[in-house]
Amino acid sequence: MIAARVMETKMSFRLPLILSTVLVAWSAAVSAETIKIGVTPGPHAQILEAVKPIAARQGLDIQLIEFSDYVVPNAALDAGEIQANSFQNQPYLDNQKTDRGYKIEAVGLTVNFPIGVYSKKHKAFADIPDGGKVSIPNDPTNGGRVLLLLRDKGVIKLKDGTGFKPTVLDITENPKKLKFIEVDAAQAPRALDDVDAAAINTNYATQAGLDPVKDPILREDPKGPYVNLIAVRVADKDKPWVKVLVDSYHTPEVKEFVLTKFKGAVLPSW
């Protein structure tokens, strides 16, 4: 009887503790917020996978929605089909907002993907013959970005004051008489067989099995305006989950993941 009473007393002390633990766990589950983030396949998606468990510890459940191009993620965000996206740089976002009137804005920087020019036919850009074909992305931001790269490397000259979005019409000097072929950014790796060189965004290069550090015959300076970002709708920018998302991304754990996983092909920008 005495032993039974002792056991009963111990259980009476444990029961509130057990109930308290259950209630805390239940409360955390109820208060967890779920958001959908649009990403392009490859590094952007992989990095957000590393962010997910960090955000989950702060009550934010992240669901990733992959898009195969650069156009749909902003349309989906503006329409409220997703709550954020992570795939673009500021010049591209600015261009989309100007052209389409999207009410979205950047809330945090992520990583930089120095764009590269690749070739299956030539080991150096100087080996491309006069009149050679070079493919560039057909969207104004990335196409202009490649032209600026070629200008900085002394391949072409551009009109003064073209800003971040020059077009082939802004080329003032083209000593090798290169022919520029505009292709969808996602299709750039496929163009490699048909051109002398192709400018390919890092995420599409890695998907195609290219090494963005070793394989380019020309590579963009990693410093500049083309740092990628997290974007949300203007109406959401001050919501608590936005801060949790950005803070979860800007952690030592995620930085270490980027540096280890991509070995210089992708660079942390925070």
C-alpha cells in the first residue's frame, strides 16, 4: 500500500509536466505558418532546402514550388499563388516591374551566380573565328548582362549610357563580326552544339553538367549588381514570416552549405 501511494504521488507530479509538454508541442504545431516559395531548379532550390529546417525551428514551414523559366515565378507571386520567390537579381526584377506592373519587391539578398560563356568547340574565346556565332539569353536583363561581360573583356564596345540592359543594337564596335543568337535562357545549354560559344546562367549550366568555375572560356566578375534576392509582394513585406525567412537564409549554416556544395560556382552575398 505504501509503495502504491508513492507511485501514485510520483505520477501526480509527472502528469502536469507531461500535459505541459504535449500542450507546448500542440501549440507550436498550430502556430506554424506555411508559405510557398517559387524557385528555379538547381542551386536556388537546393539552398532553400537547407534553409527549410532552420526556418521550421522558428515556426515557418516552407514549401518549394519549382519553375522551369524566369518569367512565371514573378507572375505567380504577384497573383498570390506563392508568397515569395528566390531566383532573380535586382535588374531583372526592376525590368519585370516596369514592363508588367508587378507590386513585388526585394526583402533580402541571397547569392551571386557569375554568368559564364562556354564552348564545346574552342578552348579560349580568342579562338572563335571571325563571324563566329555566340548565343546570349533573350531576356533584356541577362542578354544585357552578357553584352556587358563581353564589353568588359574587350570583345565589343557599347554605346555610352546603356545602363544594365544594352541590346545588340547598342554595339558600336564588333571587331570579330560575331553573330549574336538570342535564345531562351533555359535552352542555352542545348545551343552549345550549334554555336561557337554560349552564355549560360549558372543554374542552367550546373543542370547541364557544366562546371561554372572551370569550364567557362569567359566568366563574369562576381562583384556587381547581379546579386540574387528574395522577393515578396509589397503587401506582405512587413509580415513577421518575411523576417523569419530572411534571417533563416542569412545564417552561418546556409553560408557553409553554399561554399561547400558549390565550390565557388555560387557565392554567398550576405
